[in-house]
Amino acid sequence: MTPDREPPATPVRRIALLLILGVAAAARLTYLNAGVPFAVGIDEPIVVDHAVRILRTGEWNPHVFNYPSLVIYVHAWVDIARFLWGALRGEWSSLDGFSVAAIYQAARLTTVVVGTATVWLTYKVGLELASRDVALLAAAQMAVRPMHVRESHFALTDVPMTALVLLAIWLTLLASRRGSVRAYAWAGAACGLAAAAKYTGGVVFAAVLAAWIVHERRSRDAALKIGAAAAAAGLAFLAGAPYTLLDLPSFLDGFASLFAQFAGPWRASDPAWMVYAKHLWIDGPLMLTLAMTAIPIVLARRSVRWRWIPVLAFAAAYFYVLSSHTHVFGRYALPLLPVACLLSSVAIFELPGLAARVRGLDRPLVRQTILTIVVVVVLFAPLATTVRWLGAYKRPDTRTIAAEWLKGNAPKNARVAVENSGPTYLAAAAFAVAQTELLTDHDLAWYRENVDYLIVSATDLASYHDILAAGPTVFQISPTLQRWGPPIRIVKLRN
């Protein structure tokens, strides 16, 4: 079924969209460099350091397959551009001078651009599914969603994957309306790129498959369309992650190791699906409630049902994949946020129609007032949460404070052993760094021979008795509500 096309946007709505995108960019740009270099985000160095490694070695094999390589490649090209621009301005004369601060500024700015583009894509998907007003409200919600604003401050794979998932959904909706082989191929290619950003992004192919079942399975060239989509998905994935084939043994080992962790035993009291539901609820309880209310509404209406089937199919498939694995982080639910924003916007614009059936609320002014109040409430709560998060994010956390203490109190070139959860990039402060997952990975004799200071950042210290007793604790700090980060103890070894 071909959806009704929206009339061209009025100047007021164009301005509204520009304002929404401006707010989205401003929220994501605010305090962009907070935490650099000593307190960057968890897993950020995996992406950033491998991108910089390409510049230093000239080798495009990432040698890491926890993630596919598309996002690493994007950051490598951004780093190349930033390095050349800095060289032209005399900021450095060799790669050795390429500063951590400049690298992270460029990497995070890239994420900001992608995150802001996600808001625009939410608008475009809303135009295909519903109306311009629904699209604008969904984009406005997405612009200030705390989880998405937060993750858009870090150079990770989740925000780019979310953008590519939304691009794939938009192209899928276009394909279902146009019904051409080329349109399905483009939709499939976007699915492949989403998978090349992060493996779970490939789940968005469920939307393509659902659109094909609903609209094309009985058409004369049905097999050609789904075949073109699948082939384009495979080629796009290999274009973004070519060493999947070029270094097949390493890819298979890395992929198996990653998903073996995901399939490990579940130790939390709540099931995984409930943990993700709680993350989405915390991000926006009213939004999630309205979104769940909208699902039966869109499915009950024949005029819009078939437009929504691909979107709902993706959301259901993606939530199932998340819930069936034990490695849980709230940011993994990011691709579900645009869908929730779109659904909740539909529910909000249903309110005037419901009010019209109630005596006393059936006057246009009353209905418009109700709609305005609900829109303000829906947008104010996430905006307030985002502002509070930005206010806390700008403050130095425990890792930065510990690193600054070391700079002021430890000898230059002192040898330090630091856990992955501790201060980052201490080498930028002229320390000799031994990085380890946990300090318990080595015995005390090794540390006495190779290290001057031990930086303990683990929360469970049951196995750290010998380490903590190996010398005086010269610095200690704990997190508070106003100061984020892990608890940190710095032990000076008796050699």
C-alpha cells in the first residue's frame, strides 16, 4: 500500500526542524572533551587506539574483531585529516607529537555529527510512517534523549550503528513504497553497513525481510528483490569490514570469543530483558509508556499498519537478540530509542481525538491545550535529565583526580601499573605504563621488579590483600554522587 505523501513543509516547520537539530548538536557538543585524557569512556581506547595504530603502521588490518572495522576506519580517516590540518597549522611536526587531546576531540566530534544526523533520520522515518508533526515531535524527543546525548559524547560504535540502523529502516520504508529492485538493494546495503559498525546492527535486516513479506512476496520479481537486498548487505559489510575475509582465522577467533562471552552464564537477579527494559524506563518512563500504548493503535489501523510492520519487526527482533545474551550494557539499547520516540509521538497526537469524545474536552482550544501540555511534559523531563548529566559530566572524576595527584607527587618517568578501569593515557603525562585487565593478573614479584606504583581501581578487593599490603597507600579516593569514577587506591611499592 502506498502511503499518502505529506505536503511540502511550511517555513515554520522548516525552522522548527533546524532548531531541533541545533539543540541536538549543542547538547552533544557541550563538554565534549571532558575526561580527556585520563578519564575517557569505557571501551573508547579500543576504537581510538586502533584507528591511530593505522596511522602509525600503515596497516589497515585492525587486528581486533570484538568490533567490525567500519567505525575504526572512519576514525582513522578523521585522524588523518586532523593530523594534516594540525601539521599545516604547526601543531606538531611528526606523528609522535599528535596529541591525545586532539585525537579525542576529532573522534568525539565525529560522533556528535553522527548523533545529530540520527535526529534528522528520526524525522525522515517519521515522515514515511506518519505525519510531519509526528516526525518533528519524534526528532525533538530524540534530540534531548539522555541516553543518546550521553553516548554521543564518546567515540564508540553504538551511536554510528544506531544511525545506520535508522538509515536502513528509512531506506526499507522507501523500498516498500517504491517497490523496485534498486530500492531494496539500497536498503540491504545500509543493513550491511550497520552490521559493519557493530555486529548486532545486522539485525535490522529483519525490517527488510518484513517489508518484503508484506509488500513483495507475491510480486513477479520477489526473489530478485530480496536477493538484491541480501547481496548488497553482504557486499556492504565486506566493504566496511574487509578483513573479515582477508584475515578470516582472526575474525573467526575474535567473533567466537566475543559471543562466547555474550552466551556465558547469567548471574544477575533480573533477566536480561528486564535490565534493558529498566534502562529504557529510566531514560524516559513517559515516553516508554506512550510508545507501548501506540503499538496496538498502529496495528489496529489498516491505513498505517503495513507501514509500521518493518519497524516493529526490527524492534522485536533486536530486543530479542539483546535479551538472549548475558553481556549487558544500557547503551546496547540505543537503536530502540528512535522507534520509541516515533511511537510515543503517534500516541501523543492521538490525544486530541480521544479528548474530542469527552464532553467538555471536545472544543478545539481545549484539545490544543491538552496537546501542548503533554508535548511540554514529554520534552521537559528528558531535557532536564540531560542538563543534569552534562553538569555532572564536566566535573573531574576519580580517575582524573588520581592522575593529577600522580603528576604532582610521583617522579617523572615513574613506572605505574594500572587496571583497565583506572586512569587512561598516563603515558601522556610521561609515566611508564604497564596496562593490565586486573592487577591480580601478575604476581607481586613481577610488580616489585618492574613497577613503582600500583593503581588499584577494582571494586571487589577480596583478592587484593597482598597488593594492598605491598607498600603504603599514598593516595585514595572514592566516588560520590557529585564525583563519578571507580574507587582508586595508589600503592607505592617497597622495592
